[in-house]
Amino acid sequence: MKKRFEFKCWNCHRTYTLFREITDEQVLAVACPYCSKEGVVALEPYRRPKPIDVHKGVGNKPSLEIDELDLPDILPTQKPE
């Protein structure tokens, strides 16, 4: 599902919004509509493990962890390498 995210350009330092779908990839590539420079957003620093409980049988309560993204309001971009 696509969602609108706000980005800050590494080159011109302006903020802009784009519709993007965040997937399991660790790097998101975006292009600034103002200066046309491509930037990347590393998603790895924003991953947080979220424990979930799985009830399986009586007396056996295993716990699993899934990753969820805790994104800031404005995602900073970086110059691609």
C-alpha cells in the first residue's frame, strides 16, 4: 500500500512529499522534484523489533519478533554512493 512520505533533500535542503511504498528493502531511492538530484534513505536505523505472542496449545506461549518501522515525520536523504 502506498503512503505519502515527507523527505528532506540532501542537496538543496528543501522538503517535499512523494507517494511511496515501503518494502523490506533497506534503502529507498527518491529524486528531489526541485533540484532533480537523487537521494537515498537508509531504513535500517528506523527498524524496531516488535514482540508478538503466539498462543500454541496449553501452557506453551512462544514469543516471536517482527520488524516494524518507526519513521520520523521528515525522512532525511543522503547522497548516493
